[in-house]
Amino acid sequence: MYTSGLDVEDRPAAGTSRRRALCVAMAALAGAALLSACGKANEEAPAPGTTPAAPASDSASIKVGVLHSLSGTMSISEVAVKDATLLAIEEINKAGGVLGKQLVPVVEDGASDWPTFNEKARKLVQQDAVAVVFGGWTSASRKAMLPSFEELNGLLFYPVQYEGLEQSPNIFYTGAEPSQQIVPAVDYLLEKGKKRIYLLGSDYVFPRTANKIIKAQLASKGGELAGEEYLPLGGTEVSTIISKISAAKPDAIFNTLNGDSNVAFFKQFKDAGYTADKLPVLSVSVAEEEVRGIGADNIAGHLVSWNYYQTTDTPENKKFVDAYKAKYGATRVTDDPIEAGYFGVYLWKMAVEKAKSTEVAKVKEAVKAGGIEYNAPEGLVRLDGKNQHTWKTVRIGAVRKDGLIDEVWSSGKPVQPDPYLSAYPWAKELAAK
């Protein structure tokens, strides 16, 4: 294993305009013939001025990138996802590898810093010539890396739920988009009679976009916004916010805090006398791994929304949990992003083997043709050939006193990904922005 540091089709993509601009500039210098050639290069070649990548594989191995925060505020969540990705790589290598070649992981630390994520992503694609990168957690990190993956024609498998309203041709999304997590979670609260919702989040793109979606949903379905507050990512001064929540008297809190802020919030929330019975908090970035850091006593009874829990009852999950604990210790837990980081490697393997190549264009064509599905620990998951997101089962859960999570509601089957919420009339204006 190499280490460094601590250890689509219908909607224009974010990088499209940049590439088109480069083509136009080249054409002005070299004429119409060169413009024609550039148009073809848009699909596969590195952008002008970049260093052509060396081959991603040799006769015996394929290099793959693993890029997560191994330091900083997001390391509380991302180290475990990195571990799960390495577990999948190890299992695949023991079973013979991919196309008969061993996978060689190149691990980088994004350090909870978005420019660093972009810097490391460019290094992995340009210098290390990896065939794919598995990584990222926050939407800020993904947004920072996205232009580089599109410019360099790299491939990112992104394992975490996010705010949707995005569809990059160079990213496969194995976490939930809003129709597979946030929207059903709000519906669940409303159906339980929790009409006045207080929105609490970290101050970056995911919480702010998620809350725009929630406010539109509440307005459409008779809910009411009780308040809205943001903390700087990693911020721990929550006493003022808890006072504001007390004054607003909401029925429930919808929590999109990330990182160490959740530890401070839930501890002080409990100290202020709040329990899940008095004022439930539904979180979408707190899973079993984060509960370990928060302390189960501080969050027991509160709600979460994901697609997988360690307690999910499938034969594949029992095998996964046993393997994860055997490798990393009996006290370790699995959770949704950990599981998505794990099965994403298997989905990529299936696409590569169908394509008989690690070339990005051929891998995407293999997915587009359909049939890339896998019996993951959460159940059947499938890569959608049109939007490169994943069909996933939605699950609402309640945190137990031992820190694990019990499912209290499920969609019962995988939900088709709808990243632009096209099936929801109340979201029409959001998707248009």
C-alpha cells in the first residue's frame, strides 16, 4: 500500500463550461480544425496544460486512490470509512483481484481542509495515475474536488449522503441523495405530529442546501419552520443555540451538524435537560461511529435517517460486520458511510470487469448499459446508468443505549435515485436554481 500524509447525461456538468471555454480559446489560436479535435478530446483527454497521466495499471497491479480526512475535525467520521475501503480492497485481492490484477491502494489525507482535498485528488490522478479514487465526506470537499476530476477525466466514488442537485459525469454517488434520506425523514416527523421543526446545521453547502429543501417541503406539507441556526464546521459553542431552541419551543430538531460539533451539541443538549421524549432530534450525519464519540448516554432515543445500520438483518451484513471487527477490533462499529465506502469498491470492480478495462469512459459505459448491482450489507444496491447514483433502501432509526441503532421505519425496497427531486412538485424551483 502506498501512503502519503498521515498514513449524466442530460444535465450539464459543473466542469462542462470550463472545458468548452478552453476549447474556444484553442480554436481562436489554431483554427476550426483544432476546435473539432478539441471537441472530441472533451470526452477523454486531460485538459490542455495538465500533465498526462501515466498508465493506471501494469501487468500485475492496478493503483486506486483512497482520500479521506485522517486528521482534523472530520477524522472522527472519515478514518473508519477509509478502513472499510481498505477492507474491501483486501478482500478483492484475496479473491484474485480485478481483471486478474491486484489492487494497490494509495492513501491520502484530506485533513478536513477542502483545498487539500483538491490538491490530493489532483496528485492521485496526475502523479499516481490511479484508476479511481474512493473518498470524500463533506460536500465542501466533494465540491472542491469535482472540477479537478472533470478536468483531468478522473473517477471518484463518493460514499456519503449529500444534498443532491448535482450530477457530475466523473462521480459515482453511493450515498443517499435527498429523496433517499432527507425527504422521507421530514415526512416521518410530520406523520408523527412533529409540525414545528427547528433546523440546526454546520455552516457549509450540505446543511444550507438540505435546509432549503426541508423548508420547501415543510411549506408544501403543512409544517412550520421553528428556527434555523448554523455553527462553523467543528464549532463547539452551542449554549446560545440551545437557548434559542428553548425559546422557539419546536416539536423536533432536524440536525445537519457534522464533525465534532455533534459531540458538543448532544452533551450540552442533555445537560440542559432535554431527552428524546421531550424534544427529539433527527440527525442525518450522525451514525454509529459518531455515536461512539458523542457517548450513547447523550444521544439515546434520538432519531437518525440512513440506508444502513450495523443491526440491519442480512446475511451479507453479518459477514461484513464480522470481517470489519476481526480486522479493526471488537469495539469498532459499522455504519452507513462505512458500508457505502465498502460496497463502492465492489461496484467499481463489477463495472471494470464488465468493461474489461479501467478506462473511465469504458467503466461509465458499462454502468450506463445497466446491470451493475450488488448484494451489499444493506441489501441490494444498484448503480443507476442514467444519473450515476445508487438505488438504496431508506431506513429511519433510533439510537439505543448501547450505541447501536434500531430501525423504526423502512421504505421496504430500494428507492430509485432522484438527485434533482424531479418527482416532487414542491422542489421544482430548487432544481431550477
